[in-house]
Amino acid sequence: MARPRGYCAGVDRAVVAVEKALEQYGAPIYVRKQIVHNTHVVKTLEAKGAIFVEETEEVPEGEIVVFSAHGVSPAVHAEAEQRGLRTIDATCPLVTKVHNEARRFAGQDYDILLIGHEGHEEVEGTSGEAPDHIKLVDGLDAVDRVEVRDPSRLVWLSQTTLSVDETNETVARLKKRFPALIDPPSDDICYATQNRQVAVKEIAEECELVIVVGSDNSSNSKRLVEVAKDYGAAAAYLVDNATFIRDEWLDGVTTVGVTSGASVPEELVAEVLAWLAHRGFGDVTEVEPVQEKMRFALPHELRKDLRVP
Ligand code: 0CH
Ligand code: SF4
């Protein structure tokens, strides 16, 4: 077992924000996009009265809408205001930090090379802060294609949930092409993404199989599968829950590694452990190379209304 794994502070805050909003204001509470990229979390909140929508235009006027942990562009805030919606912004503070960096550098007329995955909600939100200044760099191959206005006034920023190693490679290649490229003031790949990668690296080499619990659309969970393979796991698979594990994956295996993405509730990991124990893999050791203690306060729009904040 790799530790840290599972919920990060930003996911915990976002999920609790929806739960508290349901308790405080009553159902329905609308949520724009999946609050975090986890099927089980979304289904559980739906059962409690949350309604997930793709865009704010689907939310009836005057209702409450929660923005997901991945963040939204200023245009989405403006649309919500225009429609008279009450908003609770569950954007992780570490995503907001990247938005602030983007605004600041764009204000100084830098072009910003944003390393991230095309179409990912976080990238759409961050890009929306300064669409004229931000160019997306999606992977190593995109480095040679990106066009900038002035190569002497360039900074790179990134999505918070990328592979640290792959991003370092992309930055190295960008710097070859643009020697004046400057680094962000602090890491954009967040502490939780980094720590989960450090922990899976520690166990990967000893494992013939690594099971990563997480949903298909979860960037940070998918990166854990890649990192496990890069660091010596013979095989690594992403599973939404224990029912997706196949018996044949255990053929010839003596040691299994288990971890989970930042949007994954621990109960899903417990079910995977039970599945493994049932098949003779009941002797569990936890490896914890980094200790995590981060916590974030709930969104202020909600805190002010809570009787016991
Ligand atoms: O890893 P991604 O960004 O796809 O999102 P997730 O699985 O919901 O994990 C939480 C990260 C939220 C924003 O950084
Ligand atoms: Fe925040 Fe990082 Fe968690 Fe994303 S993965 S919600 S940036 S702490």
C-alpha cells in the first residue's frame, strides 16, 4: 500500500462543501461538472440530492450552483451572475493559485505556456483567465508546434495534476527551444499529486502488479498508473472499484501494490483490499515516504452561513 493515497485536501473540501450545502440549504444543490473526477463520489452526492450539470445555463434562476474543484474561467462566474445564481466556489485553492499566476503574468504581457491536457476542465478554467496570452502545451510533441509572440517574454505554468517527470522533460525541451523561458514562482503540480507519485514509486519496483483505484477521467489517477510502470511494476491498471479487477491479473504474481488517486474515497480501496485478501493477498504493509497534513477551510460563501463552520 502506498501512502499518501486517496483524498487530498482540495477534494475533501469540495466534497464536504456539497454535503454541507445540501444540509444547510436543502436539495437540490446544482453542481457544475463532476465535483471531482470520481464516479462513486458523484453517484453518492446525487443520491443525497445534488444535481450535476455541464453548464450553468442548465441551472434554474435563483438556485445554488457549486463550481467543481478543477476551477472555472471568469466567463463562467460572469454567466452565473447574469443568471442570478447563488454560487459556491469549490475550486481548490492550489488551482486558484495557478489562475492568479496566469493573470499576473498576462498583465505583464508575458505569453504563458500552459502545460496540461487539452480539454481537461482545469486547463479550460486556467486558460480562460487570459485566453490571448495562454498557449497550451499538451505533452512533449507539442513543444515544437507551439507558437509565441515574443520568445524573450515567456513563462510556463502547468495543470496541478500532471506527471512530475514528464513535465520536467517537457520543460527541458521547451527551454531548449526558448532559452529565455522562465519558471513559475512555485510548483504548480500540487503537493498531493507529487506525494502520491513519490509513494507509488517507492512500491512499484517490488510489485508485479499495481492496482490504482480511480476513475477514467481522473488525470492524477491515470498518472499513477504510468508512474508505477515507469518505476518497475510489471503491470499496472486503473480500476474504478474492486469489481473491475480481473482474476487473471494475479497469475504468477506474488506482490501486489495498491494506491488511489486524489479523488478516491478510502472505502473503495478497502473493497480492493478485501478482494485481494479473499484471494490470498491478506498480508498488508504500508509504505509512507512522505507525511501529509494539509487541510483547507471550506469555501467562504458557505462558511458564513454554517451554524457550526
Ligand atoms: O486529476 P484530475 O485533475 O482529473 O481531477 P480529480 O481526479 O478530480 O482529482 C482532484 C483534482 C482536482 C483539481 O486539481
Ligand atoms: Fe487541490 Fe492538488 Fe487536490 Fe487538485 S489534486 S484538488 S490541486 S490538492
